[in-house]
Amino acid sequence: PPRSTRHSTRRQRQMCIRDRQKIDVEQQALRGENMEEQIADLKTLLSKSSAEKEESESQLSEVIANIKTTREQIVAVEQQSADVRRSIHQNQGSLSSMEALQEAALGKTDKAMQQWLEKSGIDKNARFAEQIDVSDGWELAVETVLGDTLEAVCVDNIDQYSSVLDTLESSNVSLIETTSSTSAGSNSATMLSSKVTSKIAVSQFMHGIRCAETLDEALAQRHSLNEDESIITKDGIWLGANWLRISRETDESKGVLARENSIRELQQQLAELEANAENINTELGELRENLQNKEQQREEIQASLNTIHSRLNEIKAQITARESRQEHITNRGKDLEAELEDTQKLITSAEADIEVATKARNEALANAEKMDCLLYTSPSPRD
């Protein structure tokens, strides 16, 4: 074959070899991308992030439910607080009215007397009515007996005020000494003093005064009374051996002891209501602080959940991109395999052509050499 043909075949073979090398390089590069491992890692990360999302969503739902419950509790406690404040206001109004009536009944509104008490330094001292406790239901009976004595100002020693008594003008003042011992009156349940408990000795005012539940009982005992004895019923009817006294006046000066008991009860109720209001306010403050913390926790979880959602979307996008790339690599790999196969065939064909050409050339050279030898060894015609 001509030399040019052999050279063309060799060039073709070399080009095919270079093409095969390029194919090998590209195949190695595609294998080096390792898309399957990257996709597997991303799917693992996706699964982990999905689990985090579910956990955060569960936490968020729980916190939102707690917020709802706490808000409902706050509404309920606020209603309790409003009810207690309303009761406090009502009781304060009732107490103020009762105290005003009691001050008038005990002479605390008498300006002349109050000025004298202030000068004597005893205007803040308690009144007798404020220092005794009466069994329930016996207030009218005790008040009927004690009368104006209930207005008496309690002092330690009457003697120290004797010098200023003549300075009192246009008014009345009663003083009563307190004692250090507690007197519960007579031990006999039939005596009125047994219905009274006080630091002041009340027996001096109730000596010989018996008590009866009803008028019938009192009337039954009347004829057995001594001259220095009397008997009073629960509703204030006072009898002696040959006398009877009944008072049904309704002016504000009456009912001092019953009113004093009501004042004490209202004061106790107010103290309890105010303590309850304080507890409610403390509870309300704790609930509001808890609500604030829960709302802050909700915001934090929501922010974390938003971050997780963004990460999930990014991971999914990366997986999609890599799967697309993996599909491209797979298809390109198939194309390269086909190109490699075709190139290899071309190389094989070229090598076969070269081998044939080489063999033909060698045979031609061998034949030429034989011809040269024959020409050299053949006798010249001239000889």
C-alpha cells in the first residue's frame, strides 16, 4: 500500500487513542463526583431534619395549648380579683357606715368631750363597748343593763384625771379602769355576767342580775328574787321582784354591742378578703409571667421551626439537583461507554490495517531484496 495510506492509518489510530484517553479522563471525573454517596448523606440529613421538625411542631403545639390554658386561667383569676375587690369595696362601705354610727353612739362625735379627752391625752383610748365580748344573742340584754356605761373611756387609773374633771363643760364623760386580769363574770350560767367576757371587771355592773331565755322563764323566777336581784331576758325585758322595764327605742344610740360585733366581723372579713386579694394578685402576677415566658418560648420554637423549614427546603433542593446530576452522569456514562466501544473498535481496526500494511510492506521489501539478489547473481549476456 502507498506510504500515505499507512501514515493516515497511524494518524487515525493515534487520534482514536487520544479520544480513548479523553473518555477515560471524563469517566474518572464523573466517578469522582460520587453523587450516590452525596445523595445518601443528604437523605440522612433530610430524615434527621424532618424528625427535628416534627419534634419542634409537637413542642409548638404543646406551648400554644399551654398559652391558651394560661390565658383562660388569667381571665378566671382576673374575674376572681374583680369579685374580691367588689366585696372589699362593699364591706368597706358597710364598715364605714357602721363605724360612723358607732362613733356617734359612743359619743365620739361630741366635740366638747373629744376636746377634753385630747387635752387629757386619752382621746385614742378604747371605749368600754369595744372591750367586751358578749355571747351571741345576748347583746340587747347586756346593753340594756350597761346603758351609757358602754360609752365610758378605758383608763389605767381614774385618780390621775381627777384634777382635770372640772375643766369639762357642756358634756358628759365616763371613765372606767381596766384591770390586768381577765374576768369572765360569774361561773353560774343563770347570771348575766356569764354571757360577757372582758378585761374589765363587769360583775360590778351586773351584780345580782340573772338571765332568762324567755319572758315566761323570767316571770316564773320573779317571785323568788331577792331585793338586790333582778332578771333580764334575752330580748332585753328587765324585771325585779315587783318591777319591769322594757325599751324598744330604735335611735342610732341603741344596738351598740350588736353593731360592735358586726364591726368586728366586717373587720375580720375585710382582713380575709384583703389577704385573699393579695394571694390572687400574686397568682395573677405568676400567671402573667408564665404567659410571657410561654409566649417567648413559642417565638423561639417558631423561629427554630422556620430555620428547620428553610434547611429542609435547601436539602430537598440539593437532593433534586444531585439526582438530576446523577441522572446526567448515568446517561453520560452510557454515552461514554458507547463512544469508548466505538473508539476501541476503530483502534482495533486501525491496528489491524497497520499490521496488514506492515506485513505487505515487509513482503514487498523481501521480494525486492530477492529480485536484487537475482539480478546480482545472474550472468551478464555479454559473457
